[in-house]
Amino acid sequence: MTSLTGRTGGSTFVKPIDGKILLNAGLLSGNNADLNPNGSTVEMSRFTDGSTPLARYRSSSSWFSSPTNCDDPTIAASNTLASSPASFALTCTDDAWWAVAGDDDGSGLRQYPMLPQLPSYTRSGPMATLAGCNIFFPGRYEGGSTLTLTGTNYFASGIYYFERPLVIDTNATVVFGEGKVAGCVFDSDAAFAPTAPKAHEITGRGATLLLGKSATVTIKSGAKVSFNRRVSSASTKGSEGQAIHVVSTGISSSTLTVPQDQVRLSDGSSEPVSAHEIPIGTTGAKAKYTSSTLSASTAALAITLGVGSRVTVDGYVFAPQAKVTVDGSSGVSDYQLNLLGGIAATSVALNVATPSSVANGWFVGTRSEVIQRKFLLTATAVVSGHNVTSQSAFELNEDKSYAINYWTVDA
């Protein structure tokens, strides 16, 4: 992350950010004054290599010339993140940003996010409609212009690879994957819809969006959007916990270093994204990921909050070569923004002027929820003399929400 900013010049809405914050470099200015780390830790990296500048932090007008890392008291004094109503610890670390990105592996270390295998089938848009609900299926959305969603939409659980911009229009409703937030249908409804593809590739629960080429996600004012946290199957393990991942074949420049993505294969091994390919039918042709062309000046995820906006992203947003922006007009308070899984980006701008008047209307950071219990239900029936088995695995969370991890028929 190169910068973390609120409204220009600060505002009366001091916005809490929960969870650990790492500033890999960045701008330290009055634009940070309405952001509050909420009692957490802010780490500033001193890490440098051959492609990153020694002067890692700068004031409003210029880079600090000397000394060059976050240990310098001048830099610490220039940090204007809000300390009220809560306080936070400011530390300096030798770690580069990619050493602390991704999910905690349980030992305090973090696993740099991997990509899942590329989806097998190409799609162009919704392939089924039930009671006014437009249903999308996992796959590759490669060709064509911007895909704009209106009305009520459901993306069945699985992996979605986009090479075209995705726009969720004003007042549209979209649920990505099955989980805590209910969609207009369930995965089972989608799989057995009359026009559903036979090879629907619905897996696990929740959904992950992978962005290649110039693909971005834009959520307009008043839209109701929920990303249910991804719980993968064995064949899509790389998608675990991810909501949005911008594809990278690696960047090494004077201002930004991003490692090449690795693809996790079904046998547990991995390969560089530049080498990963899958066959297309029996034609002999191959499909591959294409690296994102987004830059630090482009928003991979752009959210505009307006009256009636309800945006929940339960999973992390991984866009290390692009930015994430949230905009909200002064006086607009009827909105909900819950970014629950964390963000990795070149910059994050929270340009929101007015606090939410909605219950649980604001959360930006990382939230861990205790899974109280997991269940596996098995049902067996005799059909035409043959045993048919169905299984469903689901989890019950501490807050009494639940999610179906997977279901099988005739297992």
C-alpha cells in the first residue's frame, strides 16, 4: 500500500479501520487525519530492494531526502492518522508488503494469495432466469464490452475470470456466491434451472472474481451488493477467502514491486501464472490468464455510496498494482459499507464525508468470526434399485449465521 487517505483535508467523520495496517511506502499528509486505526497496529516498512526507492515516505509536497526509512522521527511526526477516539501503536518493520499479505496460516504467518486454476468454460452473461433473478455461472467472461448489471442478480458459487469491466448499476441487487447473505436463489436452484449449462462448474460456496486485462469492478450509488466469503473445493483451493484478485505476471519498477502470481493446482502443487494453461475442448487450443493492465492510477474496485447502498465484501480484495476507492457525498447517511476481509492495493481512498445511520453501517478492515460447529448431513435413497446418496456440509457461526460449504447429489 503506498497511501491511505480519507477526505481531502480531513472531515468531521473519523473513520475507523480495524485490523493491522501496513504502509509499504506512501504519502503522509492531512488527508490521513480522519482515519483511525481503532486501537490496532500501524506498521511502516523500511524494506528496500534494487527496484524500490530508498525514500519510501513523503510529505504533502516532496519525498523525504534523508534519512530514508520509517525509523526517522521526522517521518513518525508526519504521520497524521487520527488517534482519537482510540489510540494505535506505530512500528517499523523489515518486511516487504508481500510477506504480510493473504490469510493467516494459524501460526501468525501469512500465505501470499494464489490463483485457482483457470475456469474451464467461456460465458457471456446470465444463462438462466428464475422469478426475475438473473443467474450467472462460474467461467471465463473474456470477450465483449462492459458487462452492466441491472435488476436482481445471482452469481452461483465458484470462480469467475473477467477480462471486461463489470459495472453494478444504480439500485441493482447482486449476490456473489452462496453464504451468510442470501441471494435470490440458492446454488441448487441455479444448477437445476431449465436453461442452466450442464457443466455449471458450481463449486464450494461463495465466489471469487479474478480480474485480467483491463477488467475492473464498479459499484454505483444505491446498489445492494454482497460477496459471500469463498470456501473452496479441492480443485479450486487457490480461491479460498478471496473476493477479488487482480492477476499479475510480476512488476518490478522504481515505484512498485509485485511478485508473479502462482496458480495452485488440484494436486496441491503450483506453477507460475505465465505458464498456466488449460485445454479448450478437443480443438487443441489453450486458454491462459492475461495479466492485468491496471496501474496505480486506476481503481480495480470503485464503490460509490448513495441512499440505499448496501455493500458487503466478506473476503479480501487483492489488487496490489491498482487502487481501491470508496466515495460518499456529504449528507448521505443511509448506506452500509462492510469490507470485512482486508485490502491490498497501491492506495486506498475512503472519500466518505458522513457517518452511516444504518445499524452495522461501517466496517473497513479484517474481521475474524468463530465457527461454532461444522455439520455433515448424508441422505440415502433407493431409486430404481440403486442407492443414491446426497451430502451437504455446512457451518454454524458464532453470530448464528450459517453457510453451506458444499453439497453433492448421487455421490
